[in-house]
Amino acid sequence: MQVSKYSANGNDFVIFHSETKVDRSELAREICHRQDGVGADGLIVIVPNADYDFEWQFYNSDGSTAEMCGNGSRACAHYAFTHDLAPKNMSFLTEAGVINAEVDGDMVLSELTPPRILYKTIETNGISWWKIDTGVPHMVSFTKNIEEFDIQEARALRYEHDANINIAFVDGNSLRVRTYERGVEDETLACGTGMAACYYRALQEDLVHGDIEVYPRSGETLYLGMNERTITFRGEVKNTFITEWKV
């Protein structure tokens, strides 16, 4: 079976397409394993859909499923376009809803599902958190020092609130973000829906305005904005290699 390895701003994925939609949670655990597999944060499988260009199955590296992944949506769109599975302006189905995406070379823009504020001002250890759904739930707080991210505390919060955990630093009209992700169960180099959740809270509190640049742990640049429907999320993706996986 031929699979492609993608990196989207440090978030990495294994992607392939299939005519059949079956449970691939065990395959996700095997293929995403950093030592014994290809190694990735997640597995994306593109399958046919009668109403949209395609739909996806998304698995975290531990085999669990996720409704949405921002960076994964951009990598998936690039794969679909380059494999003639969809036009450069496409719509595809996720468990979170329909995602619109546009491919322009290696730059891909995704429209995320409309954000929803679930809770405001959850106080933990003197820190104010918001819980925001940008396709999947995220806890968001602002920090004065982005270098201080307590992974053990983030892990505890992740299980307490069943959400990804994000800290953000406002740097002029841009953000620096770090994220602990469910399913990976560690900090990742980037999380698209996490950056979107941080951006949305910053907008609500007038900390940033309009279209901005966001810098995840990988140090690469992503571009977030709002249109009349939802948050837009644009950045570069890389097809790092193609290989064969024995099944």
C-alpha cells in the first residue's frame, strides 16, 4: 500500500486514499509509531462521498478518532488535489462538518468549522481559561512567557476538561502558541484548531485585530483571519516522502 508522509508546520501525518471506509484504528497505532512505523501525529484516509469531493477518516497516533484537525485538513487537501481526487477549490466531509479548502501550490487555505465558545473564565491555579470548539474542544489561556509550559499540568487539564490545552502569547498583532494535544498525549509542534481557538479568544478580547500571523512551536508562520462564515487558516504544507506500507 502506497502512503504519503506530510508535514504541515511541524504537525505530521500519514495519508492515503481508499475506496472503502472501515475501522483503521489499529493501523493508525502501527503506522504512526515513531520507532516501528512511519511515524506521525495522525493518520488520514480519504474515502469517496456522494455529496462532497470526498470525506476523511482521521485518527490520532494512539488510534483514537478526532472530529477535526486544522493542519490535517490542509495536508489532506493538498494530497487530494495532487492525486486528482478533488479540484483546487474543494469541499470535504469531516466528523465536525464540511470543510472548504483551496490549494495554491504548497500554500493551502482551509475554512474551519464555525467556532463556538463553550465556557468562559474557568479558573485553575490563578489562570483564566476559555473552552472553545474550533472543530475539536480547546482550553485557551494567555501567558506572559511562552517558554513556560507545564506539560504535566497540561496533561491533567486535558483529562479534567477532555480538551486540548493551549497557551498563547500576544506579540503585537500576532500570536505565539503552544499546544498539548489529545490522542498524541504530548505537546506537538503545531495544532491548527488550537491556534484558531487562541486567535478567536484574542479577537473576542480585542487583543488582536483582523488577519494575523501565528507562530506555533515549530517556528513556522501561519495566517489566520475571519470571513463572513468562520475562521480561515492558511499555511504551507510539505509532502516529505512517499513509501510503501506492508499490509
